[in-house]
Amino acid sequence: MIVGTGSSTGTSKKKVERQDLAQVLRRGSALEREQGPVVPCLPALDERLPGGGVEAGSLVEVLGEQAVGALRLALRLAAGLQARGRDRTAVIVDPLDPGGLSLYPPALAQAGLDLTRLVLLRPRGPDALPCLDEVLRSSAVSVAVARVPLLPATASHRLRQAALQGGGVGLLVRPAAARGEVSGAGLRLLVREGGAPGRPLAVEPLRARGVAVPAPTWRLDPWRAA
Amino acid sequence: MSRRRSRTSSPSRAPARQRILALALPELSIEAARRAAPRLVGRPLVLVTSGKPGARRARRKTSSTTGSTSGSSSGSTAASGKPGARTGTLRVAAASVEARAQGVRPGMTCAHALAVLPDLVVREHRPEDDDAALLGLARWAAAALSPRVGVSGVVGSEPGASPPGVTGVAPHRAGAAGAPALLVDAVGLEPVHGDEPTLLRRARAGLAGLGFSSRAALADTPLAALALASEGSRPDVIAGPGEHLAALGPLPPRALPLRDDVLVALSRLGVDTIERLLRLPRAGLPPRLGEETLHTLDRALGARDDLLQPVVLPDLLRERLETTGETGAGTDRLVDLAFALEALAERVAARLDVETRGARALELVLERDDARPVRWALRLAAPVAGAHTLVRVLHRRLERQDLSIPVTALELSITETAPLVLRQAELFDQDAGARAATSEDLACLLGRLEGMLGPRQVLRVDLVADHRPERAHTARPASAPPSGPPRPHAPPPGPRPTRLLERPAPIHVCTATGGAPAVQVVDDHHDPPTTLRLGGDVIPVARATGPERIETGFWDGAEVRRDYWVLAGPDDRAWWVYRDLDRGGWFLHGVFD
């Protein structure tokens, strides 16, 4: 099955020679092979993604306004990835916030994360991206969740390379205003509404392998136990 | 009859059977200096002290005429400060083979040596460096050869000359300032090292691998082994059980740790071998040469108990490397330091490998030109043994170091080690091998992150059974060992926000009824707010869930009495607020981000 080769098939449609088509097919299957192993993390999300989960060694962006539950969704996905990451560690990057808001560990436990296999980083603002890069590059990490307000496009692609090297998943929690930015993430989810405990989130997939966008809103419940 | 008497004190009466491997290190001072400064290898080098030549110096001169010792542990007082810092003639304490080949001898004045050989490299002799090197080798021997290791010829063991840093040294023999040597208990090593020639070969090869030339001898007593090692005809002598008397016979008396005046007296008497010394009437020895001489002879021959005294091994595993160039100035180039760091890490890793242990805590010191050294201590989350991993852990830190002041030397110390998970486990259990690799990877990652952020920013968190939200967890540096077994506490039952305000912020709420529809009123005492004002936004509350009453902490003075509510807006965005039941007023405490 050829997915994500829309542009190359589009250009080659002009030439209807059989050889070209065979080439395209080969390229398509090569792309398929490039995809790493897939890790299931949240049933409602997994069933919508090809392969049944999030790709290992990739970036995932969860975007949303404050208090809309984007961080909670990321933590819930991280719990699923951590549980399947065997002896690898989960890392949470919580840059120091000038407003005095900091990540609250009991909520990590409530999201299903195992605190004994988790490291919490509190970098100052400018240190956040280099240290996230370092974390993703390590093969000791199953998943890294990071709040990343600002992310230049080059940094985004660098992080993607880092994740590819380390084999873990980078979950970036970003403001909703970042939806128009260039990003290296293979899966981008915009949380439109939600946040209240026990309520499912309304999530708009901005980019997902095998999903045509714009897609109808997904309902994901980050409060259901793992 | 003297001969008969000496026979009666032969090893047949020896109370305790020992086999001692002595490893004399005649070039220790020079080789230790070159190990820290590899650019000195192959060049004529002398180490000088500013001490006055004393009685011991005279003895050193006599022994050095044969070229058998380099005088590496001279009896002079410990030099302090730079050459010339003290008034007194600078004298050569140790000379390298290249310098000796040109006629430079230990005991010469520095000026004389420079006249003989103008392109001589002159350095200050620091006896404490020799001691540190010898103890480091003792630690190596204890791991690689035999657990019972003693040392001989520690300069610091001389009374009043104990340098800082080698406290706790148990000298094998106080006052016996011969060439520095290791003494290894060689009983029962056959299963590990094979026969005695193999043991000798391995020991010398191991020392050569560390950059130290050695002379080895195996005998029944420590003194006989030492004598054969330092003065024997070959650098590897084995005197079989009971054969050491015959082996010692042709050696000069100075091979034994006798007092200088005794040696002078013996040479006046024409006694130039131990065999002749033993022919002297035994009863006449104490009045003429002192009781001590007789004891020494008996100890060497095994007539008197002389058990190997194990040395207290140093806790630190330390390697130092100079980064100065030809001119003696330090370097300010990161690439030079990275190169030195790699070399240091490889040395440390090789020594850790012998011990099958990994580094648990380490310290990197950057010595700088006329400035305070930079020290950086680091704890690792798991024992790390690979050179590559050590470099990776430390390189980040090096990159962030301000190099405006040139660095003259790097010193890497392993301050704590832990047993390593043996990689052989992989043979039995593929997973166990993978696990060991990941724990080392994690230790490496955490070390690097600490280098970037500092230990207070790299944390592990635990939940605490406390109802007060701000006290429901603790955080500790990830590198610190856990205070006990993990006690998993259940997370609190009520919903908790993903982000919490360090200080709850007073907020304006509107609790007038009728404003917002479908507000679920659960609490009898206070209606939940109907609107919430955050910054400039006024958010109508669509749903309020609560209250969750938290009333605790009266025992430690930080009492709280609060009613917590989850307030959700029309689009389900949610905040965690409470009403202070004592003082009144509403506060924002968290965000369901």
C-alpha cells in the first residue's frame, strides 16, 4: 500500500509509461519500509493510525491552548509508550516557567506514568532544546515529553533526526498558534477542546500518516486508565 | 662456628611458609613523570630536589655507581615549591636512561648535570607523586595479581616526611628506603595465573602495559624477594622454596635494608657479598653492627617471622595528563583538551577493566595557569566502565568550560566505584545484556544532562502520602542514590492538574447565582464560582466539580483547610481553584493543561 507518496505520483502521472509506474511503486514500498516499528499507546488513537500506533523514533506534536488538555494527552500517550519501552526511561522536559507554573508529578502518576522509570528535567529556557536533543539521541529513552513554546523549523528537523537515532518518541507540547509552522513531526494533533477531568478531548489531526486532512474531529480520552 | 650458626637459621626452621613476588620499580619517578607528560618520553630527563645531601645521599651515591638504582626514592626531605624556591643546591634525584647514558648521575648538582648535558629536561621531583604512582600500581596489582599486596620504599613513610594524600599508608618497612617496589603474596595463585614463571611474566607485562619497567623476583621471604628483584643478575629471578639462601649469597649487602653506617662498616671489612656477611660470627654481629642487622638477616633468611603487610589501597583511581606544549604554557584549545580527556578516559577505563568495576562518581580537575583549578564532581546513575562513555559524559562539560585561562593539566579521578554487571550475562540471557547496556546509556545521558543543566535540574520524583497538594511529591537529583527501596504511593484520588502554581494566586470570581447555566452545586457552604477572571479574560464556568475538601497539616504548623473545585469553561478547558476556608478568598492553584 502506497501512502504518503502523493506528490511523486502526481508528477509521474503525466508519463504513463509502465517503467515509471514501476519506479513509483518501488519508491512507495521503500517509503513503507522506512517506517520504524510502531508502538501502540492509546487505543482510540492507535485504531486511526496505520500500523496501529505511534512510530518509534519519530516526533509527535500535540498542540493546544492553555488548559485544553494537550499536556494531559501527551502524558497519557507517554504512559503507553513508557509501558512498552521495556527498560528504557521516560523523560519529561519542563522548562522553568516565568509564571511559576510547573509540572505536577501526581498528575504524571494519574496519567499512568511509572515514576520509578522517569526523569524530570527543569532546564532554563535556552537550555531546553539542546537538552531535549540530547535526550532524544539517547538509546536509553523510550519517550520524552517536552513543553516547547518556540521551535524553529531547523530545530524541529534536528530533533526528528535525534529521535530517529535514539529510537524513542519525542512528544512535543506546543501552543495552538504553532499550527502553521513547519515541523518535522510525523504526527501532529491539535486539541480543540477538552481539559476537564473525565471528558474526552476533541482533537483535529493536522498531519498523520495515512490520514487525509482535513479530517473529522477525533475523540480521544486521556483520562481512561492504561 | 659462624657457618654452622648461619645454617641453623636457615629456612628449614621457617615458621610460616610464604611465597612473595617482589616487583622492583627502579625507574618509577621518571616513568610516573612521563606518564603524566608523554611528550617527555625519549628525552633526557632529570628530576631535581633542593634538599641538602645527607648521610643517606652518600649511600645512594655508592649504590648508583653500579647504575642499578636511579635513586628514585632519595632520602632527602620532600621538596616543596618550584625548583629553586628553597635556598640550597638543586640536586638530581632521578635521571632517565637517556640522561644516564650521557653521564648524568643521581646525586649530581643540577648545574653539573646541565653542564654535562645542555639539552637536559629538568623537572622538580615530587616524592608524593612517586608515592601516588606506587599506590596506584598496588591497587592495580591487588586487582590483577593477588588480593594481598604490600609496598616498599614509600618515601612518605619516612618520619616527618609524610606528604598529604597518602595518609593511611602502611609501609612495609619503616626506614627501609630502597627502590620502590610492590610485594605480592604469591601463595595459591596457580589456578588463576598458572605456574610461577607465568605469574612473573604476567606481572611484568602488566606493569609494562601501564608504562612502568620492573624487575621481578619470587622467593620465600619479602626481604629475599626484594633483594633479588633489585640486585639480582636477571630481571626475573625465581628462587624456589628453600633456595633463597643460595640465591642471596652472591648479592652485595646493600641489597638488604641495612643502615648506611652498617654498609660502610661492612665495606671497610671487605664484606662485599651476603654470603661473606653470613660467614661472620653471629655472636659478634650485634655489638659491632647492631641488633637490627641480625634481625634483618634473620628476616631475609626466614628464620624470623616476616609476614607481608598488606598496604591500605587508595580509594581514588587517579590519572593526570599535562596539556602544556613545548613552551610549558597551557592550552586554550578545546581539541587539545578533548584529546587529553580521551587519553585519560582510556587509562581509567583500562584500570577499571582490571578491577571489573565501573565508575560511580568521578571528578575532573582542570589545572590552569596561575589560577584556581576548576573542579567538577559528578555522580553517575549507574556504574560506567567504557572509555567512550566516560568521554561522552565529560565532553559536554568541557565544551561549556570557559577556556580564556589556558589549561595546563587535566586530572581525572574515580572517587567511587561499583561492581559492574558482567557482560558475560549476555551468553545466558540476551535481555540481561541489553539491560546492562541501557543502564550505562542512561548513566551517560544523565551525566551529560547534569553537565548541561546542573544536578538540581535533573530529577527523579516520588509521591508522598500527604494530602496537601504542594507536599504530595518530592524531587531529588537523579544521580543521588535512592534513600531506600521505592515506596510507590498511590496517586491522590481526586483529579489533579498537570501543572501547578508554585504559589496559589488570588483570583476574582463571581459566585452570584443565575449568571451561568447548569452549574452543579454540590457544596452546601459555598457556591462554586460562576465566572472566573484570569488575567484579562472572563471565563463563564460551565461546570464546577467539587468540592474536594483538604483539611490537614495541623501537626506541623502548615495547616491547610481548603475546598478545591475543578472549574471548566464552555469549551471544557479546566482550572483547579480553591477557597481558603480559614481566611476566605479564592485562589488559582493549577491548570489542566
